[in-house]
Amino acid sequence: MATWNSRGLRGSTLEDLINQTNEIYRSNGLALIQKVPTPITPINIDKNTRHITLAYFDQKSTVDYIGAIQGIPVCFDAKECKVSTFPLQNIHEHQMEFMKDFEAQDGIAFFLIYFSNREEYYYMTYREAAAFFERANNGGRKSFKITELNPDMFFKEKMPILVPYLDMINKDMESR
């Protein structure tokens, strides 16, 4: 059984930026994307602050976000990387399976990876992630280097949109 400890708030800043972006998209009628809560069962709760300090996951989560963009179903997961090599162990097999099934239903599945050392985002299609997994499963690298990624799929903030991923979805759709 997997446990969660409050020290692990990794990626919460990235998720805050995405949540703010999603609210802007929603208020402008562009998209309706929601954060998928991870189901947990609390074990320890701090009596003073009423914060959960230890819990276990009830089930495997699928992706971080799911919704629709002007009638197109989308799902994605947000990842953060502090170096120029991304370990595939940060993407779970059940997430890949969910995304595969999602795309089979004519949805768009992708990862938003924030490379904090470069202050850049990367839009990774499910197809690209699947190719890296296939390489690893065939005895290849169990990670990918930033130099292996499509330079056209990197992007930065574009105020007032903090994580302007809709532009990247348009590029993705053009290449399908």
C-alpha cells in the first residue's frame, strides 16, 4: 500500500500555475479543465492545524487534469524536472494505459513537463512518451534527454496566461 507524506508537495507550484491558467481559459470560454483529486485515506491528522500529515492512496490516480477544449476531450499530467534528463520512472504505467485508452476514444492526451533549470515548458504527446517507453522496454535508456525532444514543442509563459498550453494543442492537432 502506497503512503503519502506531507513533505512531498513536489510540483504543487506547477499545478498552481496550471490551475490559474485553467481558470483564465474557463472564464474566456476557451476550455473547461479540472484538476483530478487523488483519493487518499488519512492516517495522521495534526490536531492543531487539521492538516493531514500521513495518508495512503485509496487507488492509483490516472492523470492530473481532464476536461474539454471547445468540444475536444483532453487529459494531461504535469511533471517537473530540475535537470536535463527526465527519468521515465516519473511516469507510471497506469497513466500511460489511461492515456492510451483516452486517445483510442478520440481524446488528446499529453504531459506538460516544466524544466525548471531552463524555465521552459514542454508539451509531450502521449505518442512521444509511448516511444520513449517502448525504447526502454526494448533494453534502451530508461530516461530521455532534453536534446531528444522536439524543439517546436517547448514554450514559455505568455502573460496573462501562465502556462499557455492551448497553443501547443493546436500544433499537436495539426500534426495528427
